[in-house]
Amino acid sequence: MRRSLWGLLLVVPLTALGQGKDAQVAAPAAPATGEAARTLASAGINWEGQILRATGAGAPDLKAANPAQARLGAERAAKLDAFRNLLEQAKGIQVSAGRTVADEWAREEVKGRVEGAIKGYKVVARRYFSDSGVELDVEVPLAALSAALTPAQDAAIVLNAEGAKKYTGLVVDARGLGLKPVLAPRLVDAAGKPLYSATVLTEEARGATGVAAWFENLDAARKATLVGDKPLVVKAAQLQGSDLVLDAEGARALTEANTRFLAEGRVAIVTQ
């Protein structure tokens, strides 16, 4: 009988679970954490901010001894649901042209690394409901995914560390080429020689910054904190798959400048 009172209180809101998508949870109480509530519209990929977001929902366990235990169970369920939702979204992300995260999933070592990256998600908002249900908004940096999928640093590309540090970052103008955002873009010259890729990133940048941020506006890209206050702006002349072929002037500027900033992933690509 000790559960009869709170169990009765849950009957009405939980009955809604079977009445369609719009009735899956009761109206939320004020968030207990003091964090601003986010909406489902924020879920998905933010290519500018290099963040993957999702929401997880958990229903209370009616067999729990009391509401507090029911809510704890709901939060555990919400975390699992958030993980599943992040994973499903991640599988659809393009790593490069014609290659998605899901395509890499068959390799066991890649699967383990991707799952590990997603399990490191951060809870950014909580919503508690009157039926003891819970919703969690979570996010994981795209850099964590790209690091799980791309090789570590090698000697294929040698960055120029000579001369004055004239530039603080790189903006690639790829407007008009129909390029779609990918996790691991590459910059090459007209002869196909690689100028920039995930392989040049430091270990810290691989896990925190990623290969590049993606913008739909050139002015916004030039003002992005990522590329600093004096970015080098170059033009992409064409695409080879998802590789960006820089025009002759841009390739020359990139090879002649001190480009140690590339090792920190200070790159923004403009698509429109």
C-alpha cells in the first residue's frame, strides 16, 4: 500500500503515453536545475558550432518504492535514450564524399571508438515532469567523432612554421560549388597535393576543435572566434569528391604563410 498514493498520481499522466506522440509526457514542472529549457528543435548537427545535439526521454518506473526512485530510473532511461538518439544521428553524418559514419560501422575498432566518443556526451539541460518523467538535452562535439574516425598525425603534410605569424586562421570560400559539410574535409592544390587535412591536427585539437567549422555566410566565417581576428581568406576553385581544390593564388598563399594555426584546426569553410 505504500506506493498506492504516488502510483495513483501517475495514472493520469502515464495514460497519455498511449494516446499519440503529442501526449507522451505531462506538462513539465519548472526545471529543478535552474538551466534554461531547450526545445527539440535544437536537436541535430550545428556545423558552425561543431556540435551534435539530441534529446532523451525517460518514463518513471511504476514499480519503484517512491517517486524519488521512480525519477532516478526515469533519468537513467533518458540517458540511454539520448545516447541512442545521438548514435542514430551520428551514423548519418558524412565523413567525406560518399562515406558516412554508418559506412565505417562495420569495422569493430571504429564502432568502439565512435560509441566511446558519444558516451562522453554532456547534459546541457534537464526537464522534470509532474509524473516523475525526465527529458535530457545532450551534446557531443563533432571533433570527438572526427577523432574517432580519422587517422592520427603523420608526415603526409608538413606545415610551414617559418616566418612571421601573419594570420590567425583560415577561411575557405567554397561558395557556388555545391559542397556539403563533412567531418573530414581536405584542402589540395591543382595537382592534388594535400595542403590540409585531419592528419595535421595536434592531439588536443583532434579531440576539441575538429577539422573545420562550416558557415553559410562569408562575413560570419571571417568574424568567427575560431579563425581569430586576422584570417587568411582563400578561394576553392573546384571539388574532387569532398576535397576542396584551391585556386593557384590560394594554394600559394597557404604554402608561403606561417600556417602553424592549421594544427589547431582554425579553419572555417563557407558553402553558400
